[in-house]
Amino acid sequence: MAQLATLGEGNTPLVPSIAIGPKLGLENLYFKLENCNPTGSYKDRFVAAEITQLLARGVKACVATSSGNTGSSLASYCARYGIACAIVVSPETPAGKLEQMRSHGAHVFQVTGFISLPEVTDSVLQTLERLCHERNLALVISAFRYCPVGMNGVQSISFELSRQCGGRVDHVFVPVGGGGLFTAVCRGFDDSSGPKPKVHVVQPRGCPTVVEAFERGVDEIRAVQSTTKISGLAVPFDVDAGLALKALRHNGGCAFGVEDEEVYEAQRAMLAEEGIYCEPAGAAALAGLRSAVEKDRVHPDDAIVCLVTGHGFKDPDSIAHAAAEYPPVLLEANQLREKLSGPLD
């Protein structure tokens, strides 16, 4: 019997909005907490399915590329199942994700220009493909183009949402980098017997591969020069973006481009008003929803889900900026009563 790779991923909570939804005039806003997966992101669904396949093939080593969360997840599962792991990342990968990879024993290589520059990224991918072919290694990239079996595991998000929403989901807002998550969510709803919501793309204006093509009404995904600082959403070339664009048009959704500061503001709101500890990319869906509300693309009584894709510990710098708004106060014991009265009034 084949070994099933798992750390208990999936079946993540769906929680109603307490504050943000009412402020936006929305009666049924929910957050799907993919940050509650074992390594803190939805990528655990992909990696669990992919590692299960590698174990069945007897693979003992793999090479991966990652903007952060794939590497963190892969390092964890590889450690658990005794698979040697090397991960190629960008120098801009947040420290929290790098430390997570390294703590599990992964060999991490930061390549200048990787991800941000299309020509460098293409060269790296060609090198890795040749190496894996020559040495019979597995190449793990969280995209249907490279690892369709693993990406099929991500469709479980849609199956869960159909069940958790009691048969009614009108809109799902999805952060988009490479496009694989969005494609998987759309395919999951297509394969589900439940409701078929409109699934919307949310992408930084600083890396608008899908948004630009959607707005221009064309099918071609053009490589762009990425300027966004939102880790995980800076994929400036077509990995699964073409698939995502096709799925977007098929399901009748929209594409929303958001500025980085809008994403950071959404993150701060989720931290301070909903108690949801997420990284910036995990708040991007909310930033897109806010844009949809401004453009009257949703109705007050619609059932709306925002995917929270990654945990706050992934990007400690963004958390530090949010925490700076609430600095600690150093005082003497005899000052405590006086100082406490103000903030608690």
C-alpha cells in the first residue's frame, strides 16, 4: 500500500468576519484560514500530494524553486519523509520563510535576479531541468505546468468551502502570483457538486500578469518587471498565469489590481480588527474585495470568502511595522493604574 504523506494539512477553519465585513456593508464575509495549515500556508496541500507521489516512485532527493512558502512546506515534509531537499530562492525571500526552510535541514540557494528578472529565472529553470534529468532528481515547482498531481491536491480548498458554506458561495477572492492556486480553486469548484461561485483574481499592480491581460482583453500573458514587495505574489512571467486567465474568464470572475500599500493596510486591519495573524499575501484577497465593493461588484447579502493564504510569522518585517503602531510602554509599578486607565476607557 502506498504511503500517504501528511502532517494533518487541510480542513482549515472558515470564520465569519466580526468587524471588517460590517464596515464594508457586507453581511456574509468569511475568511478561509489557510494560514492554519501545518507549516503556515496553503502550499501544504500541494506538497502533501506531491511528496506522496515521490514516495511511491522511490525518490530520495528533490530540487525546488520557491518564492517562500513552497520551500518552507517542502522542507518540512522532506524532513519528515527522509528526502534530501535543495531549494532555489530569491534574495528578497523574507527571513521567516528562509529560517523555516533551513531549520528543517533544506539546502537553500539564493540566486540574484531569480523571480524578479524573467531572463534569469528562465536560465535557472533550464539549469534545474537539465540537472534533474541527468541525476534522476525530482523537480518540485508549485505549478500545474511542472507538478500537476501536487497541484490537484490544492483543489481540496474548493471542496471544503462548498461543505463549510452550507451549499452557498457567491464570491471567492484569491491572491495570485504564479496562478496555480487560482486555477486549482476554479477547477475544484468545477469538479464539485456544490455551488459554482465567481472566483476573482487579486494581484499587485507591481506584478500584474493576469490583471493586465484581463483588462486588455487579450489571451497572451506578457512578462513584466516586478516592483511589488508582496512576497509570494511577485511572479513576473507565465507559469500558470495563462491557465488562471482562462479559468477566470470561464467562471465569470473579475481581476482586481491592488497597490502594495492597500495590501499592507488590509493586513493591518486583519491583525487589529479580526485577530487573524497573516502575512501580506494572505491579506491581498481582502484588498481585492475592498476594490470590488468600491466598484459595486458584490452585493451586501452575497456570501463572500477571502482566502488567507499564509501565516504572519512568514514575513516578520511586515508584522514589525504593524506592531510599531502599538509600542510597549515602560513604567514604574506605581504608575500602572494611571497609565492603564487611558487605553481601556
